[in-house]
Amino acid sequence: GAVALGLLILMQYLVTFASVRWPGFAQAVRSEPTLLAHDGAFCYEAMKRERVTRDEALSAVRSAGGQDIESVKYLVLESDGTISAALCADRAAP
């Protein structure tokens, strides 16, 4: 168990070390933010590519204070795996 833990820590250090020093490596191991919804409509191809379900997206909308997808200006899957929502002021929950 200790060997496996040590190997995981070493691999994390090596990936971080390489991504800081070589931009090409950093681009290979990091993802770019992805637009999942825009102006109240899902971007289904992007959701399929990023393996994000409709329920997960709607959960992020509700966490941001919206009620449904129609209240969203845009919904973005960030590079760290979180989903950020920007709501339309005129369509947000009261």
C-alpha cells in the first residue's frame, strides 16, 4: 500500500513538473473549458463529448440559482471539472 501511495505521489509530482516546464505537455494533459449550454439551449454534442449528463447540467443551473435551462445565458465545464453557470437577469429565479 505504501509503495502504491508513494508511486502516485511521485507521478503527480512528475506530471506537474513537466507541465510547468513544457507547454506542449501541459496542453496534452489539461483540458480547455467547454460550453455546455448557451442562451437557454443545451449544446448536446459538447455534453456528449465531455460525458456530462443533462441532470448534472441542470443541477449546476439550480446551484447557481436558476430553475431550468431557459434561465441560463451560458453553462461552462471548467478545466478543473466544475460547471459554472451565468444566468440571464430577466429569466433568473425571483
